[in-house]
Amino acid sequence: MRFMTAGESHGPKLSAIVEGFPANLPIDKERMTSELIKRQGGYGRGRRMQIEKDTFQFGSGIRHGKTLGSPIMIEITNDDFKHWSKIMGSEPLTPEEEESMKRVITKPRPGHADLVGGMKYNMRDLRNILERSSARETASRVAVGALCKELLHALDIRMFSRVNQIGTVKDEGDYSIEERATRPDDSSVRMVSEEKTKEAEQLIDETKKKGDSIGGIVEVIVENPIPGLGSYVHYDRKLDSKIAASIVSINAFKGVEFGIGFMAGETPGSQVQDEILYSEDRGYYRRTNNLGGFEGGMTTGMPVVVKAVMKPIPTLYKPLFSVDINTKEPFKATIERSDACAVPAASVVCEHMVAIEMARAILEKFPHDDFNELEEAVSKYKTRVSEY
Ligand SMILES: Cc1cc2nc3c(=O)[nH]c(=O)nc-3n(C[C@H](O)[C@H](O)[C@H](O)COP(=O)(O)O)c2cc1C
Ligand SMILES: C=C(O[C@@H]1CC(C(=O)O)=C[C@@H](OP(=O)(O)O)[C@H]1O)C(=O)O
């Protein structure tokens, strides 16, 4: 399964094309839309999210609610484009129009792609960089991830994401998928305890008031994964490494851990490795899940547990030093519309990137022209593994 995304943040549309997805898989479009809406929410988002309403259309690959096996095209309209149609239109501008707009961006933001992108692609209007480097693109990825979640759902693999930390406010309490489902979380911080959620929201408010931004740590859990996805036989087939790359590909994500992660560096081996147990009804299982569901780059069958850190948002109201690319004069950041904290929204993006990698690993392992054929192969494999 391959996919590509296209689209600029303030352009007319975002899109994605997914190729290699099985035929005959029922698709719940409403459920997919709810994932997109979740990504738009989360405490700390800026004004842009009040403008957008991320619904999507299938342009191809689906007929009467089922996949056809042909490339699936997904399109999301940027509602903000109506305010940007001249600035972001595809038609060339007349010199007068260009002059009258005077909207060329020459002041790169520290921490964003502006300066290096401008140098690399030889552009002197940094809008040409920020439009595509914007995390608006993650809407397309969540749409692809939501499609992948339809496949995982049909195979009884369930997953969710949550926020473990915003700045110094931490909440790593246990959370079940059932509890998650009962909480309307579109606009909250998505933490386990309501008290910690409030504390985190207060911190976001205070940070915003100071003109600053704040990052945090999120967690994604996949329950009931098929054991043996990925492989130890070659470096580029290890599923944990693919998940790590996918997470760090998300705008502003700087690190990934599996299970106890970096704590493994300070803990003796006897307390890190997950002891192997066996029972008639469960087959092989582990006493603990310190390694987050991976051994040798393969899923063990225990829940996959991924944690990831997001840096604070680069666009700040508080002035930071930078240099104008035309005058070479130093300046202090100008005020721009921005999120103060996008960690809750980004937890949804992480979840969907993990969904994409899980689905991809399944489609690599099993025959998948037809979903029914895939389901049968998965069931046979699970039986064989349980009898091992
Ligand atoms: C959901 C989400 C929303 C974001 N919103 C903003 C924002 O409003 N302003 C901003 O400057 N950066 C925002 N970012 C982060 C930038 O897109 C990111 O820092 C930038 O693309 C540079 O990439 P890097 O931080 O990975 O180096 C957001 C990231 C995510 C995942
Ligand atoms: C549009 C989204 O996020 C955007 C990501 C983003 C950035 O620089 O990454 C900057 C902001 O865009 P704008 O400049 O239009 O306010 C965010 O709103 C989105 O998540 O859908």
C-alpha cells in the first residue's frame, strides 16, 4: 500500500491517493469524518480551526460504500481558500496585482521550515515554503489513517491516542478504549484525569497570554495487534523503525519511544525484558509490556505502545530574533495567527500515522487483492501461531 498527499495550506484543496488497498472492504465514511474533526480540535488551537470544517469526498476507489481495489482518492476542501484566492490562485498575477498585494514574506520564523526551505528551493517569497510545510497537510494523512483504521477495525484491531504531558503537567494514568469512547474530547486536552486536563488547559492559557507556545508528549496504543508484523531479517523491514520514521515525519515531532523507552537506559535487564508465559486460552503472552509490543522489529502480540514528543509551536507572539532575507537586518517576530499548543490535535495525527504503518505491515504480510481473502489468511495465520 502506497500513498501520497498534495495540497498547500491556503490553496483550494488537500488530497491523498492511496494505492494497493484491498477490494470489498466496507467503509464507514461518518466514522472516518469523525477522526478528521477530532484532529481539528484540542485545546490551544488558533483561529484557523474555526474557519475549517474538515469533511472529505472520495474522488475514486469506493462504490456503494465498499472499496474497489483501485486507487482511492480523498479530497478535503480548504474553506480558508476563499480569503486567499488571489494570493494562492494558480493563475499568474499582473505586475499591478503583484504590486498591490505586497504580501511577499521575507521574515523567516525560527523553528519553522521558512529559511532553509527558501535557501534550498531558491524562493524569495517564504510563503512558497510555509504553505506546504504547514501542518495543514496532516489532515490528508489523518484521512488516509482513518481509511487504514477501517481495515484494522474489520480485523478487530483497536487503537486510540491520548496526551500524557503538556509542558510540566503530566498524566500517565491508565485509560481503556471503552472509557475513551465515552469522553467527548474534540476540544479538550485528551488526558485521562479531568483534573489534569484542567491543569493543562490552564497552562496553555497562561502560555498563550505570555505570547509563548508549549509542547508535550502523546501516546498511541494498538490493542490486539497480529503477532509477527514487520521482520527481523532486514533493517528496512523492522516495523518499529517504520513507525518511528512515520512519527518523526509529523510536523514538530522530535522523538519516539516504545514501551518504557528511554527508561530502558537506566533499568537493569531483568526489569526490562518481558518474561514469556503460556496458557491454554491465551497462548504465549508476556508478564509485562516494557518493550511496547516489539521484539526484533516484529509485533509480539502484546499492545503496541508508542510515545512521542512534540516541540512547542514555532510561530510566536513573543518576539524572537531572526533576520530579514532581503535587508539582512535583524528583526523581532511579528504577530501572526497561530496555534499556542497543538499537542492534543497532534496526538490524533500520531494515532493515524501508526494506523497507516500497522495496515501497511498487514498488507505486506498477507494476500490482499480481496478483503475476504485477507481476512481468511489472517485467521489461518492466527490459528497457526496459537498452535505453535
Ligand atoms: C497539528 C499541528 C498544528 C500545528 N500548528 C502550528 C501553528 O499554528 N503554527 C506553527 O508555527 N507551527 C505549527 N505546527 C508545527 C509546524 O508545522 C512545524 O514546527 C514546522 O512544520 C517545522 O517542522 P519541524 O518542527 O518538524 O522542524 C503544527 C504542527 C502540528 C502537528
Ligand atoms: C491549518 C492547520 O494548522 C495550521 C498549521 C500551521 C503550521 O505552520 O504548521 C499554521 C496554522 O495555519 P494558519 O497560518 O493558516 O493559521 C495552523 O492553523 C490544520 O491543522 O489544519
